[in-house]
Amino acid sequence: MAQMLLLAGPGVILSTFLLGAALKLIFPYNWSWTTSLLLGALLGATDPVAVVAHLKELGASKKLSTIIEGESVMNDGIAIVIFQLFFRMATGSGMKWAALVKFLAQVSLGAVGIGIAFGLASVLWLKFVFNDTVIEITLTLAMSYIAYFTAQEWLDVSGVLTVMTLGMFYAAVARTAFTGDGQQSLHHFWEMVAYIANTLIFILSGVVIAESVLGNTTTFKSHEYSWGYLILLYVFVQISRIAMVAVLYPCLRYFGYGLDWREATVLVWSGLRGAVSLSLSLSVKRSSDSSSYISPETGILFVFFTGGIVFLTLVLNGSTTQFILQFLDLDKLSAAKRRILNYTKYEMMNKALEVFGDFGDDEELGPADWPTVKKYIASLSDVEGEKTHPHTQSDSDDKLDVMNLEDIRIRFLNGVQAAYWKMLEEGRITQNIANVVMQSVDEALDLVYQAPLSDWKCVKANVHFPNYYKFLQIRLFPQKLVTYFIVERLESACYICSAFLRAHRISRRQLHGFIGDSEVASTVFGESETEGEEAKQFLEDVRVAFPQVLHVLKTRQVTYSVIKHLSDYVQNLEKVGLLEKKEIIHLHDAVQIDLKKLLRNPPLVKNPKSHDLVSVNPLLGALPPTTRDALLGSTKLTMKIRGSTLYKEGSMPNGIWVILNGVVVWASKSIRNKHSLHPTFTHGSSLGLYEVVNGRPYICDMITDSMVLCFFIKAEKVLALLSSDPAIEDFFWKESATVLSKILLPQLFEKVPMQEVRALVAEKSTMSRYPVEESIEVPHHFIGLLLEGHIKGQGIQEELIESPAALMPLYGDTNKQESDISVGIESASFLHRASCYQVEPGTRVVMLNIAAYEVHRSLVPHTKDHLTRFKSSDHEGLMSWPDQCYKPTQPHEHPIAETNEHANNLSVRAMQLSMYGSMIEDDAGTSAQDFPENK
């Protein structure tokens, strides 16, 4: 910003006076100083559209294109203000110093104030517009013209500067007011408007110049060297640009983004002139026809010189910029970017092969020819040799690590900003919150070359917990009033913290999935984890002091998400042709009314009671009420603060921890797997269940990463329940497999929500217990989990495998998940391959059908394109169908499978509770029992 202000402010003034002096002292037109400076100011506005296009096309520095484009936006308004000043002076309005200062303050500061006022009004107006692109576009168009007319005609200030301020206000404050399709439509609309306006100005200027040259020969006969002076003026324009950049270079070099001599050279050559200069010259031409101060001959010369300079700068400067960039080596990618580019091409080739595998063979048309397909993929023709990781150390470049670190920080922050946009569209954050967090990313991007990730520092000022809120905890105040004030005051801070943590987590996963493991990436991930510590601590403080706040905010998010998905569903019904326009309008209006009601009157909900949390827990809620009450007995609800150890690796199990709310992380010394990026368990997890039912020591440490609300159930009660009912025993074994799969196979299951893992175990798996010794095989597309006993692998090497372990077939990495798992097979002692396995009596194995799971996962993103069919009775209550709509499918038939219908029903109910929570009714209603808290 500082560099842009320098170029647009002092730079334009200096250029104006240099050109004015040249016109007065060298050109033979006998113009006054004010007239000469008027033409100098007119030529002060740059329009480097062609240069910026070349910079973006050739992949040049984003910093340089930002400076050039920013200067163009700002100097238009400043050049017009200076033009208006000299135009008044040239037309006989004498100005003393006091009047001069008053004029500049009125025109400039007044225009800025009016632009901001109209920006605030339009932003407030937009809050009452819901998903109406036409109204949003109309509002921005009307506001622009009304602001210009109000400033220029009524208040006698710069209309152009007002509109420029309005546009900058939209970019800085209101960019999140337009999301999704509306933002794209708005962008395309204003691009078209700008194109049409520029075209009209160029056409009009060309007509006027042609008429002046061809129809008014006396002017050019009396000034027969005008064409030569046009060339001379072009030279002076370039000299003034060189002088301006040279004078400001020390400041440009040390302020803002910095600037070296090569970038300064491009900055000099990017001083193209365009539509603003042409429109101002046309206004002078029009005034000269009726003014006694500016002769018609001067008006014609103004249009001629301006049009000539615009033409010469566009043809000479614009067309040669590409060669200057190549000569100065500014079009070349850095070593870090080249490595990322080459690495990406290999990934693209893998993707091309994957797509070819999906579409290459067709039942009706037959197979496709890969060599022919590859011939048309010219962009990947240079992908040869072995794929090299982009962060591999180069002996010839000692600075590569630093370059890689800066590059990964930029990519990481870009991923964070993309996550914020996604959260805004999903309704997880409001427009005001989105502005705050996105501004923090913009500021952090400016600092990646100097310091580690610092986007938290930019939002920290908005996250605070004033002490006077504790006063509201006094029981003298009604609870509803307390909740209202707490939610309203802490809402933004909690949204910022949760959005910050979620965006960083998403970016870490995406970056890790793209480039894998490296020291550079691990450094950036460590910086990200450090950045999030204060955000986690603030949420912990809120959860301890005012637990109802987070519950209210989450309820608002879910409500918005449900309404948004209903709106998308209605739109999809129209696309597939199942509903007519009138029906669509009716449903759309009904959904929009619900959305308006939510945004204007957000819900205030009560903090859930302990028995409500128990009834929706997948493990406890799936059990019959009498069995559940017997299991819990006198168990107390426990609150664990962050950093508490639930149990340690190697210790004997004394019970299980049922997580009702909060986050728990696991760590293990024996399970060394570098592929675990985010080893966490959240609400709905039953930790320690596997160790209790198997009677073996805990396999890892479990430490709370937030304040955790949980039950601790003693091992004796669990074991007593196991012996009472075989169905419950099988159900507990399956529940333990959901936690065990995330620990043993993080490459496959770490990024998968717990409810999807539970659905895989409940629907796409078979559990078998072998009473006698026999030989089994793990089919292709399957993964086995050895839960109990031990087996002997047969194949490349025979080995005795003890539980717990993951079992894979010896060959057949035919899908991406299995290929990803194979990457870490050497470093994971619990993962085994064999052609077949010899099981011992009493061995228990769960077979997970990964192929069916892949099909299910691939269909999930496209469910909006496929209409789910319900029974007619299910249409009567849309929000009460979970226990029917997710009807379990029959598991894959396997010769070793022994199914238990009752146990499977319990697993299916646990899956439904995990997905739909309180929407699933308790078998016997909500238990009246409430549980005391034990902190």
C-alpha cells in the first residue's frame, strides 16, 4: 500500500510538473503554465492493462503486478483531482493558497468520505438480500452511479475519486458479502461493463481525432510539425516516468514489498496510458468549443496528443514488455516453484491414468487406445524419469530450503484462505468474521519472507475474554438473559477461534495429501500448531466458564447448514426436471423465509443435560435402556481439563472412557507411523474398549486436547455385561474396531469422520471368530483387523502375528487407499501382508470391504445429483426419517463369516446415532436418570 500511495501521490504530481515544464519550455504552442500543466496532469493517469496481462501470463512476480495494478487504480483518482485543479485555473478561476487548500481538501477528502458512506449503506442493504444475484448486481451498479452523481453534481467533489473509494471499500470490507455464484456473476458483469466502457471511449476518441485531423486541416497546417512533437512528447513521457521512479526508488525499495532494479525497469516501462486520459481530453475538447480561455485549436491538440500517446504506449510499451521481462529473467520460475510444477505434472499423469482406467473400457463401445489419448495430452509430454519430491535437498543450491519454506508457507496460507471461503459458503462463519480472518491471511502473506506463520497475531486483538463477564454468573440474573448477553458478546471471538483452527487443520491435511512428508512441510505444520495454541486455550476458557455459548453457536451453524442443503436440494430437483417452475418457486421461497428467520433471530438453546448426551452416544444409546442403566449404575459424569491423561500406554486396563464432548489425542511409542497427521478422537468415541474386552494393556496414550465431558465405566461392569449377552459382546468388539482402525490405519481412516468409519464397520464388514484352526485368505479390496488371538502369515516370510494387527493380501494394490497404506508398510510393525493366514482357535477377525467403502465415498460428493428415494410414509416427516433412510445393506458374503443379527442391529443403531444424534428416538424414551458431575 505504501508503494502504491507513493507512485499515485508524489509520483503523479512529479510527473505532472515534469511534463508541464517540457510542454511550456520546449513545445512551440505558447501555452500558459496552467494549460501546460493541465495536459501534464491529463497524461498522469496510467492504464497498464496490457502489461499486467503479460505479467500474469508469463508467471512473473505477483508482487510486481500488484504494485503496477494498484498504482493504476489509485492514480486515476489523484490525476483527475489534479486535472480538475488546473482545469479551473486554466478556465479563469483564480485560486489563492487558502482557496487551493480548501479545494484539494474538499475534492479529495470529501470524495473519500462520500465513497465510504455509500459503501456502508450498500453493505447494510446487502444484509437484507438473500441469494439474489440480480439484486446484488443492480445494487452495486446503482450505488456507483448515484455516488458519482451525488459527488460530482451536487456536492462539487471528485465523482471518479468517490467511485474509486467505493470500489476499494467493496474490496476491503464487502468482498465476503458476495459468495458463490453471486460473486462470479458480479465479477463477470463488471468485467463486461468495463470492457464496453473502454471500447466506447476508444471509439469516440478515434472519431474525434479523425474528424479533427481530416476535417480541420488549418490546425495542422499551422502546426505542421505536430506529428514530430507527438514523438517528442512520447519521449518526454518516458523520461518523466524514469525520473519519477528514480526519485522514489529509495522509498520504493525499503517500503512495502520492496523493489529491485529489474522490477523498477519494468515499472518504468509499464506506464501505459488509456481510457482515463482519453476521457479527460474529450472533456477539454468539449469545453474548448465554448470557452474563451481554452481555444478550439488547443482542444484539438489535446485530443491529438493524448490519443497519440495512448496509441504509442500501447503499441510500443505494451508489445515489448514480454521481451523486457524475458531479458531481465523476470518470467522464470524460482527453483522451488519449478520443483512443485514438475511434481504436480507427475501427479497429473497419475490422475490421467486413473481417469483412463475409469473410462477407458466401455461395455457398449469397447476399450480405448491409451497411446492416442496420451498423444493429445501435450502438457504432460515431458513427464519422464523418476518422480522427485519437491523438497529434496540440492547440493548445488544452499538457499533451496529457505525458498521451499517460503513457498510452502504461501501455499499453506492460500489453503487457509480457501478454507475460510468454503466455511463462509457453508454458513460456519458470518461475513464480518470472514473479513477479519481473511484480512489476517493477507497480512500474514506479506510477512512469510521475514517470519514464521503469523496470521493469529492479526486476529488476536478480536479474541478477548473481559473479566466483567464473570459478574453475569451471579444467580441473581435470569439464565436466559445471561445466555443472551454472553452469546452476543463472545460469538465473534468463538467463531474466529473455531474457524482459525478448522482452516489450519484443513490446509495441513490438503498440503500433506499433496506433497506428503518432508522436513520443510513439517516445519510449517509445526508453526501452524503453535499458532493455534492460543485459539484452543480461549475456547477452553469459554467452555469452562460458559459452556452454553459453544453449544448455541454450533446449533446455529448446523441450522444454517441444514437450510442451505435444503435449498440446494430444491434447486437440484429443478435441474433433473422432477418439479415445475411454480413448485420450485414455492419451495424456494419457503426455504428462504426460514433462512431469513435464522439470520435475523438466531436460536438460543439450552445447554444439554447429561442424560440427553447419554441417549445420543453411539455406544450407550445403542444399548437397551435397562442394560444401559445397569452399565452406568452410579457412574458420575466427569469433566477433564485440557492436558489430562486418561490412560497411558502399557498400563493394565481398569475401564473405558466414553467421550460425550471434547477432543482427545493419542500417542504411542510402539506404533511408529509418520502418516498420522491429526491423531484425534472426538465425541462418540469409546476409548479403551478394545483393551478391556481383550484383556491386554492399553496400546497407546490418550490425552485430552480440550476440556472433555466423559463417562468412566469400570472394566468389571463391561466384562460382566459381555458374559451376559453374546450379541452385546459382538457389538462391543465391533465398536472397538472403529477406534482401532483409526490407530492402526491412519493413512486410510484418519481423515474420515468417526460416523463413516462406524458405517463401514456396521455395513461393509464381517466379523468372525474361528473355533478351530484353519487357513484364511484376505480377498482383494479387503483389509482385515486381527482383534483377538494370533495367526501365522504365509507367503514371502512366515511370521507369528499377534493382535492387534492389520492384515492385507500379498498382492493387489488395486485402489488408491491400499496404495497409500503400502507407502508406510515397512515402518508399521502392525501391518502385515501374506498370501494366506493360518488362524489359531479363538481368533477373532473383522474383514473391512474397502472396495464397497470406496464406492460409497465416491458417491457421497455427488449425492445432490442423485435423488434419494424414500417410502411414501417417510415424506410425512422429513426431519424424522434417519432410522429408515439409512437402511443397512447386506454385508459382503464371505465363507468364513458368522453373522449375529442382534449384534448387527446394535451396530446399525450406533451408526445412526453417530450420524443423526438427537434425531433418533430412544427405544424407551429419554431416561429420567440424570448423572451428577465430577470435576
